[in-house]
Amino acid sequence: MSEKVLVSIAALLAALLLGAVFFWEPLPPPGVLPKAGLPAGGDFSLDAADKKVALQDFRGKVVVLYFGYTYCPDICPTALSTLADALAQLEPRQQAAIQPVFISVDPERDTPQHLATYVRFFHPGLIGVTGTAAEIADLARRYQVIYTRQPAAGEAGKYTVDHSSELILLDRQGRPIDRIAHGSSSQRIAQVLREALSAP
């Protein structure tokens, strides 16, 4: 191989190495979605079992939103159980500064009273809320949540709801600051919650 070819190869490798140094961006930690895709979010007022619940009620707390439904066979129970495990890893004062909220995308079946019974299985501080179909659709759009009702095969009148599954974190002013993908470990969720609590 000629000296000229060797010099050209060396120059190409050097250029690639410099490009990697200056332009390489590491992937986010497992379970955390890129912050560039944060939703617009915004206030809401929905129905809990005994009162109206508004996002502004939780000013001063870090809020964790999860959109799902109580008839969900596996994804929702898994996500809520993992969130409960993450909260249990925090100190009591940290837990008191976090408000988890379960928002139903199945208002036809998930009444406020039914939601209240359901969320108690997972965490005593978890609040279950719902609203009209139009309110939920608007809220899902603003928080970039996707859900679609699917008829159950061979069972007239029964259906499931396909939906995105992630935890949406809001800062103490109610602004979206992070999204945690489904399947993240409780340890990872606890870490993200601690970071959110320590933010100015």
C-alpha cells in the first residue's frame, strides 16, 4: 500500500474521531425519553370521588401523571405498582412533596367512585380522576397521550383501550419537565423523582 494511501486513510480516521468528539450525543439513561418531546401540558379540573381536582391544587408539589383505565389487564397495574415501589424508596418528607394522579381515559366505565376504590390498591396518596369524553380528549392532546378504544373479540359490549404508557412529571409550578417510559425500574423512577424535588 502506497504512502499516499496510508496518509489519506489516517486523515480520514482522524476526521471521524474529531467528529465523534464534537458531535456525538450520548443516549439518555434507560427509561427516560428525550426532554425535547415534552408536552405543552396545562391546567385541568377533573372529578374525583368527593370533589373537583385541579392541577393548581398541587402547586408547590412535584406531580406525577399517569393516563390509563381501571379495566386495563396488565400495563396499568404494572405501571402503578412500579410507581408505588418508587415512592416507597423516598423519605417521608419527599413523598409528602409528590402528588401522583391517575387520569382515566375510559370515562364511560371509570366513575370517580370506582377510581377511588381502584387507586387505593396501589398507593394511599394516589388520586384517581376522570371527566367527560371531551375533557379527557383535550387533556390527552395537550399531554401527548394516545388512546384508542378497541372492541373485544367475540364479546358484545365489551372493549379495551389501547393507550400510551408513561409517567409525566410536572414541576412545582405544574409544568412538564420529564417523561419516564413504561418498563423503567422503580429505582430509576425514584432517582428521577429525587432530581425533580431537588430542582430549584
